[in-house]
Amino acid sequence: MLLRFSPTSPFVRKVRLAAAILGQTLDIEPADTQDPSDSLRRQNPLGKVPALLTDDGEVLFDSPVILAYLDHMAGGDRILPAEPRARIAAVRLEALADGLMDAGILVLYEARFRPAERHEPKWLDYQAQKMTRALDALEAATPMGDGPITVGEIALGCALGWLDFRFEGKWREGRPGLVAWYEAFALRCPGFEASKPVA
Ligand SMILES: N[C@@H](CCC(=O)N[C@@H](CS)C(=O)NCC(=O)O)C(=O)O
């Protein structure tokens, strides 16, 4: 399996952590999402990382699909619970954490794609409010953190680690439950420290 990646992507980190937890080895090849000639755009029409090239010649995206595939390849019921209620809870948490990252990425892309004088404060505020609401909801219902690591917890760990990296850890203010969960998760999750994003 070959993972097209970029080193700071929190969605790529989800895949790397899932593989570490499941004991799987992934070959890796960097991708430049900004380069039209990069083969990534032929592999994933959306031009995003992560994209996983399977040994059967398929290309899988996006990260929830890849995590479901890795779980299946590991025999199932490992990071994606088979029991329906637990499964819904895990994929719901994954969706919330992924949405938090999506909003943060849109904030970053405003700076990356538009000159400062054309930044749209209403748009930035709209995305920032999504991030605040998601973080407040997570503080109000922090995962238990005492069972096997799920796709939801993987996504949440990657989201909070990425907020530390890109938004100076401001999410920590007034959210002691989430901070405690994160610090315990960092110790609990194989490969977490080794996969930290670096500038
Ligand atoms: N929903 C996607 C999001 C992936 C994503 O946004 N990746 C970013 C890097 S962190 C990307 O490739 N951006 C390039 C682009 O949007 O063109 C997933 O879960 O994999």
C-alpha cells in the first residue's frame, strides 16, 4: 500500500496513526497538492492528500474511507467498532473532528490563496465559529478514553495536535477536559509523538 502524503496534513496523520495501531506498514510518497503535474490529481480527482494506492491498484480517499479500509484489512472491529451503536459514535466523533480540521484549513487557505487586503473577515469568522462550537461540544462530551482507540479518537487526536501546530494551542484555553483527554491520548496512541507535524 502506498500513501500519497504531505508531512503536515492532519488527515494524513490519521492514516499513519491507524496503520501504526493496526501494525500495518505503508510505503509513502510525498505529493504536492499545488503542482498540476503531480500524479496525485490523476489518482485522486479532488487533488487532496491522503490518497492510498492499494495493492489491488485502487486509489482510496478520503481519510475516513482509508481508515475503514485499513480496519477491514486488519480483520475488522479494531479501530472501527462492529457493534452498531459504538460504530455510529466512533464515526460521528470522526466527522466532528474532521469538520473542525476542515474549518481550520479553510482559515489557513484564505491566507495562502488571497493577499491580506482581500481577506474576508466575515468568512474567517464564520469558519472560526464552527471551530469554537466543535471544540465546546467536545469539551462538553469528551470521549471516555478507556477503551480501544477508535477512528473517532484518532481524528480528534490529529485535530488537536494540528491546532497546536497551526493555531498556537489556543483551543486549550477553558477546556480542561479536552486537554486531559489529549494528553492521555498522546501517551496511549502508538506512533503519536513520532508523527507530530513539524514546520
Ligand atoms: N476530507 C478529506 C480532507 C483532506 C484535505 O483537506 N487535505 C488537504 C491537506 S490537509 C489537501 O489535500 N488540500 C489540498 C486541496 O484542498 O486542494 C480527508 O478526510 O481526507
